Amino acid sequence: MASQRCSKCGAFGPAGTAFCAFCGTPYSAGAASSPLPAGAPAPSFGPPPPRAGAWYPAPGVTGTAPGASPQDRAAERTALTYVTWAGLLIIVAGVLSIAADLTTTATVGTLQFGPPFLLVSLATGVCELLVVVLFLLAFRKLATQDSRFSTPWKLALLLLVAIVIVLAALDALVSGLNTLETCVRNAGMNQTAQAACISGGPFLAVLAVVGVAGIVAVVGFIGLLIGVWRLGARYQSSYFKVGAILLILPFLNIVGGVLILVAARSFRGAPGSATSF
């Protein structure tokens, strides 16, 4: 059977057709060849097979596969850089959370939140804020090539807003808790006085704002976890998926940050991957 080879993509097609069925390039005149000799392998009516070790996106997903534009490759590399820094900051925030627990002074029936606790908590909040910003930027970069990241980056934006609100109200909330604890202790067994302590002042309003922000934060955090999980689906990496699960668990979130950091660094500079250029 006579065949002709496309000069652009290299795919074979039947002789006599005007255009390549795979890339639409017109066949040049005289491209038809003579019938294949006896024993020769049949021509491949399709694009060349993938290179060994090359990364390709999931079926139906537009991504930075080999042959992608330099802009797409640069966006992919930048997104993985953001994820790398996010993994590092997750580790730092986890260590600071442990330090915050150690700076809480406990007495009989009471908890005292002193300046060391507030400073460490503020540092932890800033790290977590940066983590959300970095994931948001990474998901938004990837969303231009992979629609699976469109929802995660929007939910990460909600989480960012919620964290800002909580950080802004943190000082008032801690001060209100200390005042409430002192008032209840001074009230003794007088239930009327205890009720007045709880209902008095702006503490309930601050608590309500923080509560609403907390609900929004939970929704946003779920979106962020979905985004990290989809990194695992995109790159076929269990490190991202296990890291997303461990981010939910106290203290083990440090291990999750390590897995995310290792995976992002690996795919960012893997030989033959779409991000190597």
C-alpha cells in the first residue's frame, strides 16, 4: 500500500490525500512513495510515540508537554517554584505551632497567653498566610493550562481573606479571653455575675466575626487541599497526594510539607520533563 509522510509531524498517511490527518499540513507534491517492500514493517498512521522518560499531561488536559511554548514552560516552572517555597513554609509554620504550645503557661484551671505566645502565634500566622499566597499563585499559573486548578485557586483566595480577618482580630480575641477568664474567676460561684461576664463587652462580636471567618477558612482550606491533590494527579506523584492528606493532621503537617517540597523540587528540574529547558 502506497503511503506518504508528513514533512511537519512525521506521521504517515495514505497516498492520494491532500492534507495530513493529524496536523493539517498539506502534503508536498510527489510525497507518495512506492509500495512497501516485502517484510517491511507497516507504516504508523499516527504521531511518533512519546520519548522515554518524558512527562505528558493527563488525557484531555492541556499542559506543558514536549513542544509546548516557552511561555507555558516558564509558567510551569514558576508554579512549581511557588509550591516548593510553600512546602518549606509549611515546615516552618509547623515548628512554630509546636513552639506556641510550649509558650502557653498553664496554671490550675487557667491558661495564660503571654507575649511569647502572641509573638510566636503571629509568626505562625504570617507563615501560613504566605503558604496560602504561594499556593494561590501556583494554582492560578497552572489554571491557564489545566482547568482543574481553576476552582482551587479561587477557594485559596477565600482562605487568604479569612486568615487576614483572623489575624486582624487575634489581639482583640486573646485580650477578650484573658478578660473573660479574670471576670469569671472573680465572679466565683455567682451565676448571674458569670453570665454578665460572658455577655458584656465587644468580646461576643469579635468571637462572631472570627467564627464566620473560620467557616470560610475551612471551605478555602478544603479547596487548597484539593489543589495539592490535583498536583499529584497532574504529575502522577503520590508525594503530593499523601502530603495533602497529612496537611490536615496536627504535627504531621510538617511531614506533609516535606513531601510537597521534595515532589515540587523533583518535578521542577526533572531531566526530560516538561519543566526542563
